[in-house]
Amino acid sequence: MSNSWSRTRRFVTLKVLHTDDTPHAVALGAAIAMLVAFTPLVGLQTVIAIGLAALFRANKAICIPTVWITNPFTIVPIYGACLGLGRIVTGSPIVGEGTGFHFELEHQQAFAFYELEFWKRSLSQLAGLGAELWIGCILIGTVAGVATYFVARWGVTSYRERRRRRILRRQLVRSTLHQGMVKRRA
């Protein structure tokens, strides 16, 4: 675990923070990746994020680790929250209120799945579920993307400023030591 954490830290430090890109470009790349990470396009998210980053001239390297926020361990809670928000926004019934396939089968219509009407209603509900999921994902992804932009921009700017000060202090110390050495020789 610590090995993967150190590799991620090294990647972010060398490929993102020390890049020639502006803080805006780095933050925009992180924001784009965050928005795409919340879309239910698992498997295509990295390609889409890098493509959008290239289109908007944002940092592409930051897209890779950011998009991986949705992974096999986090996918259920993330998409569950997105689906819940989508249902609230659209006013759809919450799971457990007796919708879908199980409701019809529970109410003594064991052979309902042989009827065309059952499949029409079920496909309609599944299509609605897709819309609810997309609406929730877009809303949460947009909020997360905007927040990520500002946090990333602040983080890159402050990191680079601290690094600049540290370099200036080192140069000052070296210069002072060098001047002291020159005076001793004279």
C-alpha cells in the first residue's frame, strides 16, 4: 500500500506539479477528469477525460489518477449516491416502494414476465433508471469538478510558491557561504 502511495505521490509531484503548465491548466485537467469520473461510462472514462483535456488544452497527466476515483471499490457508493440524487431531482419513487420486476412477481403474477406489457413497463423503468443515474452523475460530477478546480488551482499555486521560496533560501544560504569563504581566503 505504501509503495503505491509513494508512486502516486511521485507521479503527482513530477508529472503534475513540476510541469510547465499553468496552475489553470492543471486545475482544469483535474476538474475535467473529476466530472468525467462521475459519469457512468466505466471503461471509457480515462480516454474521454484525456480527449477533453486535449480539447480544452488542460493538463492530461492529472486526468489519469483523478478518473480512477471510480474504481471497483468505490463504484457502488458513488453511483448509489448519484442514483439517489437523480431520483430526488426527478421525483421518482425510491427503491423499496414496490417498483420494477419484483413488485409484479410478489403480487401473485408469477407468469407476468411472459406478457408483453410486463416487459414494456420494465424497460420503461430501466430507461428511467438510466436517466436518473445520468442526472445524478452530471450534478454531482459538476459540483465535484468545480470544487476540484479551485482546490487544485490553490494547491498547485501554493506548492509552487513554497518551492520557489525554498529554492531562494537555498540560493541565499549558498551565496552567503560562498561570500564567507571568499572573505576567509582574502
